[in-house]
Amino acid sequence: MVALDAASTAGASYADARVMRVRDQRIGTREEQVSDLRDDETIGIAVRALVGGAWGFVASRTLNRAEAVRLARAAVEQARGNAAAVRVPVQLAPVDPYPNGEWSTPIRIDPFAVSLEEKVDLLLAANAAALGVPGARFVTSSMAFVRLQTTMASTDGSVIQQTLYRTWPTLTVTAVAPDYSDFQSRTSAEVAPMGLGYEHVQAARLRERAPEWAEEAVQKLSATPVEPGDYDLILDPSHLFLTIHESIGHPTELDRALGFEANYAGTSFLAPPEQVLGSFQYGPEIMNVIADRTQRGALATVGWDDEGVPADSWPIVRDGVFVDYQTTREQVHWISAHTGVNHSHGCSFAQSWDRVQFQRMPNISLLPGEDDYVIDDLIAATERGILIKGRGSYSIDQQRFNFQFGGQVFYEIRNGVVGGMLKDVAYQGRTPEFWNSLDMLGGTRSYELGGTFYDGKGQPAQSNPVSHGCPAARFGNVSVINTTSRG
Amino acid sequence: MSILTEGEARQLCERVIAAGTADEMLVRVESGLDGNTRFAVNQLTTAGEVEDTEVTVTARFGRRAASVRFNALERTGIAAAVRKAEQLAGLAPEDQEQMPLLGEQLYQTVPAFFDSTRDLDSTSRAIVVKTAADAAESAGLVGTGFLPRVARITAVANSNGLFAYQRSTLASFTTTVRTRGGDGSGWAGTTHNDWVRMTPPAELAERAGRKALQSVQAVTVQPAPYTVVLEPTAVGNLIRLLANGLGARAADEGRSAFSRPGGGNRMGDRILDERLTLYSDPQDPDLLERPFTDEGEPVGRTVWFENGVLKNLAYSRYWAERQQAQSVPLGGGLKLEGGSGTALDLVAGVESGILVTRFWYIRGVDPRTMVYTGLTRDGTYLIENGQVTRAVKNLRFNQSIVEMLDKIDAIGEAERVVASESGGLGGAVVVPPIVVRDFNFTSNSDAV
């Protein structure tokens, strides 16, 4: 509050301050060794001030009243200097004050309260289980836990305290051909990072599943190289979540669409807004996509965003048609005439106290279909196709048209039956045609959450944790390449 | 805030070491000013100025070790962090690969700190950004860009008497300029430790604007292997990935592009074009990198490829001892020696090909051969009879970067580039423009 008063007195029309403590624990292992053991904690204060329609942002690790005042004055002074280079002043959409806001990620077991021995024992047991499979030569495993404790206050009258948790257990096993002519890896791609506590590690069952992943790494050595061509693709949720992230999550960021990220993350094919909102046919009628910051267990789930806007849930694609973008307070008026939405969707986020908040992706999820199919139903209905599980190599152009996505494991499908394992598979396509080739959608029973800690955007680049829910889905006649050939 | 002097950094390290009771202690201090200013749609959007000092303490009991990074540096904060590191280390299993701490070392002197860069405060940056944004506006174009700068120190100390200290500055300026109709896009950028030695932002803004205007009305070319002229930034985008494959251990264990079939690694083999020499050297005036690792191991000049022959791989201290080799740390930047001439000079020698400004979203596809995929971006042009004739639509590639570096037709003059796709302040990369045969484009992109 000292900082906010100082900013107002110095001339800010709006200011917010965040005091943030970030704890980041990581345990890494390889084979029988603990290779990385750390438990980091940093704290700092950031003040953002708006003066003459321009932003200033200053942050420091020093926490005391005098420093808070100094930062506020410096942020105002910086904003004044910046205003000379601003053409269109920032306008913030109104938000209700939340003077006593409190929210915490609903976890069952605090990961930082679990003993180190238990964590290390679990990882080394999982490594041993993987290395028990003949042909498995190397294994790494890890656990990462993050806790963000934030007190955010604004001159709009909000004082909000939040504690966010993230948990990610992983395992990667590598098989090497006896003659050193090939090596193949398999990661625990089905175990997503989640906004949960240590209960997620327990549910992941790394030790029990490690032999299966190890066997698949070994199988990949002798898998059949894929024949390039057009195939029906059945995408498991452990794979499809990242396709959604790249081809729906990023193009529907409003700052991209209007050119604000052109120098790094890129722009979007979904532009200009007035020509695509309510009319762009993203996919078939069975395609419904929501943006959401309320889903339990998802990584971008919060009580409020980093400018005091309560968590929201809203449609992005309705019955196949694109209907809305992701927004922050200053972006609302850019499109409100076209959407009729006069409030922020609450997409402001900063990775830490030392970075300014800006528009970041909420959880963007593909809703299950009305027919209650499971993945086996999709397979049974497919004459010639490929089943893809897990995330692999992902690349997409800066407007989100042309993509090339790989995976962890691939299986041939013939006449409704899963056949042998394939390797060196990637599919290429163009986003609008790809989503319009969606012809079969799993139901609620096949719905899962995938996610990442490391959605990158902005300059300086910041990481945003985000989840994507989806059922299994089938796409018709997608171009598949062999990644070792020249096609 | 002033930058920590060597004496202040040493004092801080000593305070942390003195707070511990572990067998051995390792401390790293990273401290300084981190500022940046962004602009988009021809106006300044955000800026930031951050002051921080972060300490990473590693406590070791025999072969047990754990680390804690923290920035609460009052006496109680230091004591709590050291205690946490010691508690964790006490619980950790023994790491058989743990090497003893180094003793006192000698380091190269690297003059990487420049007042001109330190003094690039938010007011100065706003003026620079306004110049670039106004240039785009007056040309009827849309300018976007980023100007980050750091002024920082790194110090490493341990309970065996080792102490290392380095202060440095670094800045970059990158800009993407687009046409108002969104049918053209151009990029330009530069980076250096010394702001004064960087290409003036106004000149870069003009270059990016020219590229944007030249990239309209792009034609589609059939994806296929082409002769390409890669501008230095495009070369840097790919060369920095080569460092990912330079680990000796992965090569010896059979899981690297530099593994020898049947066992061992490929050191001694000619792998790249005979004209290519790639090295790291913190003292090189074009690189000016930190002359020690996070553990205080000295980093000197290492030639990775000499005249195309793989001369060195990076050995950790553990792997070096096990393989009875010399420890060779990764670090010290990357420099690919060049010849003479700019990218446009190289174009003059190409009958038919494609000129690439930079690449985007580069990801590994096949680690066995270092095949990467990615796309061209912000200025891709057709070359006909030694001239740039028109813009082509962007293309996706799937290409082994090792194989690419053995298909070189010509090499230009090396320069320091912004090699990271994010325009951030990464390790120093100095590379020439090159002409490559049969660069494998696999599909077209509609992205501008």
C-alpha cells in the first residue's frame, strides 16, 4: 500500500504492486545417481504504474517501505519518459475491487512437506524398474515442484493473496542398438504437469509404468519406418493437447492478432478481428473449444489474474466457429465493439516478481463430443491410419498456419485394428484445413488434461504454465512424412 | 544500485561460506541491473528495470550435495538458505560422479564491461525506441522491436580457496517491420557487450523496413532442395544448436550425432567442409564471454572443428577422469571463422537459389543426425543469376545441420549475431553468411 500511495502521489493514474515469493524445487536423477538436487527461493517486489497512458515497471529484491516508495517513484518517472514514445494511450477496462481476495491451488498433499528421501527413493526405484528391461541403457527421471505466493494490490482497491502450486514428475528411458547404429528414447509423455500437489506424483505411478516405457524405447529400435503419405490420424490426448496449444491457443491471443508480438512470438492468421470473429470456420460443428482459468488441476487455473480480474471461462470456438480471443484489461476496448464483451477475460500473468505481467494463455481445451466414444471406438472405425501418443518435436510458423508435429510412439492402424509400431513419423499441415478434417471425437471418458510449464512468449521471454484438456480425436487424410528421408 | 565490486562480491561469498558447517561449500553470486524496452505498432509498449542479487550455495558432505538459490541476503536469510542446503545434502544419496571441488585457479582477463551499455537506462532506451518507431511510422510501415540490456557480475567461490569474478554488460536491438497490409515483413538485429559498437538502431529499422517492402507479392516456390544464401543471423540460429551435440559423454555412450558406429566418438574425423573452423574463446574480442564455469573451472580457447575435422568434444570433469581425457568445459561463446564479403556479395555468385534472413521455431527431429525442422521468416527471397529478384513465400526445412555444414559453396565475413529466436541476450555467436547446396525445404508456409 505504501508503494501504491507513493505512485498515486507521484502522478500515476493507476498502479499495482506485487510481492512475490517463488519456490522451485527440483530433483533430477540418472540411472543410480541423484544428479541434481536444488530448492530455490527468491522474493521481490514489483511496481507497475500508468502515467499519461504509458506503463512504467520497476522491481527489486529489497523488501522495505523505503524501497517500495523508491520503486513507485521510479516506475512513475519511467512511465513519464516512456509516454513520449506512446501514440495511443493505454485504457484499462473496469474491474470490481477485491479488497480481501484469497485463493490457493486446491492440493491434497503439500509437495514441499514430503521428505526428500521419499522423493529420491521413488525416482531411483523407477529408474531401476526401467533398467530392468533388456535393452534399456540409460534413464533419467525428475520431479519439479513450484509454489508462487503472491500478494497483489492495486489502486482500484484490490488486495489479493494467492498461492499457486505446480507439480511435474518425468522419466525418460533410452535404448541403444548393440552395434551403436541407432538410439531411441521414450518419455513419460502421458504424465502431464499439473496444478496439483504431491498426490499427482503418487497417481503418476512412475515405478509401475517405467518398464512399459522402457519396453517401448527398445521396440522403437526395430519399429517399421513410416511410409510417407496421407493417413487418418488418431491423436491420443497426451499428444493432441500440444497440437491444440500451438494451433488454437496461440492464434487466439489478441496481442498476436494485432501485431504486438510480431518481433518474436509472431502474429496470427486470425486477423483482423472484425473479419474473423463470429465467422471464421475453425473446424466442423463437433468442434467446441473453451478458454478457462477455473478448471481444477489445470496449470493456468487461478483465483484472479495479475491485474485483479477474477478467473473466467468463455467460448473460443463454438460449433466450429471462432467467437472470441484471450484478453487483458488494456485489450478489451480493442475488440469490444465486435464481441460485445466489456470486461477482461483475465489473461494477465507474470512468471515472477522481476517480470511485467502481460497477456498469457489460459487453459484452452477441446470439449468432448456428444457421442461417448473412447479411443478404441475411433480405432475400430478407421481403415488405414496411424495412432500417435505423447508429445514429440513441435514446430509451427509465426502466424500459426504451417505446422510439423511428431510424437512419442506411433502405431499403424489397419481395418480397425492397431498393428505394429512405426517410427520416424511426423505430420505436416495447415491449421484451418487440419481442424476442418476433424471427423470423429472421443467423449467424456476419453478426456484428459495435458500441459506444460514452459509456454514461451514475450520479450524478455517469459514462461507460462498452461493446460489443455481434450478427448481422443480423429483427423482425415493428413500428410505424414518420414523424418529421416528428404520428403 | 551499483554493480558489486570484486571486493564486495568476495565478501558476500565469504559470508555465505562462513555460515556453513558442511565439509565443502560452493557459492555463486549473480547480481546486477536488468533493463528492457519493447515497442509494437510504432509505439513503446512496456519497459522494465530490475535490480537483483541471487546467490546459489551448494553444500557438500563427501559425495552428497544439494543447492539452494536465494536472494534474501540479510544475515538470517543467508543462514536459512545455507541450513536448507546442508539439510538437503545430508539427506541426499551419494553421487558417485561427484568430483572434488577445485582449488585456486588462474583465469583469463576479459574486458566485457562497458559504461556505454550500463548507462542505457530506461530514458535512453525510450529515445532509441522512439527513433525506430517513428522511422517505421513515417515510412508507412508498422515497427515492432526489443531493446534489452544487462550490467552484471558473476562471482564463484568455494571453501577450497577458489575465487572467480567477472563483470560484463550486454545489449541487443532487434526489430521486425511489417507492411500495413500485413503482406510484407522484414527483420534486422544486432548485439554486443558495447552499445557503441552496435549497428545504430535507426539503420537497423531502415534495413528491416526495406526488407518488409521487398517481401510483398511473394511467389510460391516448389519445396525441394535449393542452394541457399544464409544471412549471418540464419547461420547463427543453426550453429548454436551444434553445441547441443558437442558432449563427449553422449557421443561415447552411443547417443549423439558424433558417436562412432561400433563405439567411441568421432574425434579426428573430417565431418564439416574443410574451410570451416569453429571455436570458443572468452577472450576473443568478438565474443567476450565469462572465462569460468559455474563451478569456477577456467574456460579458455577450445577449437571444436578445425578445417572441418572434429578436434574436441566437451568433457565434464567426471567424464574426463573416467575416459582419461582432459576436462573441456563448454562455454566461451561460439565463433565460426569466415572469409570475406557480405551475404549480398555471396548472392552475386549464385545462379539460382534462395536468400534467407532468419529462421523460426527450430526444433530437433532426429538426434542421430541432428536433423532439425523450422521455417524461414521476415525476408525470404529468390536469387536468379546472381541477383535478388523477388520475394518468395516462407518455407519449412528438414535438414541435418551437420550435413549442411559439409555442403558449403561459399563463406562470407563473420559477424556477431542475435542467434536466439527470442531476441534475448544469449551466449555470443559470431558467424559468417554462407552459401549451402541442397538445403532441404519440405513444405510451404502462408505465414508472412
